[in-house]
Amino acid sequence: MLAKGQPQAWLPEGFGQLVIQPVQAMSAAIQAIGSTQANANSNSYRVPVVKTDPSAAWVAEGEEIPASEQDLDEDADRFHKLAGLTIVSSELANDSNPDAAEQVGLGLARDIARKLDGAFFGSRGASENQPRGLGDITGVNAIATDTTAWQSLDPFTSATYAAENVGAQLAAFVANPNDALAIAQLKDQTGSNRPLLGTDPTTATKRLIDGVPLLTSPAVAAGNVWGLPGLGQVLIVVREDVKLVRDESVFFTSDRVALRATMRVTTLFPHPAAIQRISLKTADKAS
């Protein structure tokens, strides 16, 4: 790959950006809360957590100020490898047209983004190959509706204020596309065509609930909507940019090239109480 005369579009540093940038754009989890780049030479990432603040008190002039202590903790996890593999013909791999490289990069990016969202909005269960997901976190604020279908935006308003009650602000709601469609079809009153969902005049396709963006991901279980806080209270940490390995020997007899993209990532949840899980009645029972 580093020899002279090789197609420049297929150098690792060039290809990496064709994958990592679309992953950031396609992943609903990263769209909602962003991502953090870790540059330290470590196989894990740690975030300090302040469980309780030191206390202040009113004191008279000249009196001793009562001492208090903070209750400190941390949230930590090791980085996990997320990889995508695709196979292309040698003709495509050697095409100097940047569009060819972009299409292959987008294909890998879509697969990596799906796997990242699947882990983030799901649960890793007994396997530790992937990072923790929202389903693994205890202490999340659960808001259960008493209906089997979306009927109002009241649960979302409750989630917004519940987050503020613990010192957080929601960065986004993320719903299954079918639930988002049902929510988007809610009207402000019977016989009206005006939707309850707000819009952003600067972005025609942006949907808002109480000013909070509503995003969609098939990785979110039907009947559930996650309210995710910002300001570092939920983190997706990327240890390395995407690395590309190109191998022409594995599929030698068919004249094809294997392209493998890998990245190391972890998720941290230092403030579980700020995370909001809104569930329909049937979804709450099923979970």
C-alpha cells in the first residue's frame, strides 16, 4: 500500500476518512450526543463522577465554616473493536476514480454505524465483545405511559423536566422509525391537521419535541423512546480512527480484494439518572 505508483485513494489515511466521517453522520447515537476522541495510549477510558457535592452553610461572622466532603466515583470501560469487512473486484479496487473508493467506504460505514447503534441502544448481555448499551445501565429514569399507542407529547415533556431535575438537559430523543412516524402524525386537536411536533425553520427535516430534536434508529426497540442528555453525561469514545487493511491473497482465485475497516470504541454513562426511557404500556411489559 505504501509502494510508489499505488492508487492514492486507497491509502489507509485517505480511506479512513471515507469511513469514519460517514459513520459519524449515519449513527443515530453519535448524531444525538456526539463522540469523543481519545488520544491517550490506553486500552480503557475513565470519566470522573461527582455523586454528591460538598455542602455550604450560612454562618455568622467569625464562626468556623463546617467542613464537608464530596462523594466521588468514576465510570470506566475498556475499548472494544468494531470491524467491517467487504469484498470488491480488483478492477474496482484499482479504479483511480474517487467515487469508487467513496462507495466502498460508505458500504463499510453503513455496516459499522448499524453495529454501533445496535450496541448503544441495546444490551451486550453476557458477552463483553461490545461495549455496554443503554439496556445494561441501571438507574435510568423510566417513564411508562398508560396507553398502548402514542397519544400525546406529555411523556416527553415529563422526560425533559425529569432530566432538568437532576441537573441535565436532553440533547435528543431517539425513537424507532415506526414510533417516530406515529408521533409525527399526532395532531394538536381532533379534526386538525396541525402536527404536535415542532419544526426548525433553519432545517426543514428537523423535528422537535419541546425544542429537543427527535432522531430515529431501527436499533431502538419498538414502543420505546430514549431521551439522551448532552454535556458529557453519556459518552461515545473513539480510541482510534478507522484503520484499513487491504488483502489481495485471500480471494486470489477470483481476483477479488478484501477490505477490512476497524475502529476501537467504548461507551460511558456517568450520569444514568439523566437518561430518560419512555415506554408504551405494551413495550414496558415486554421489557
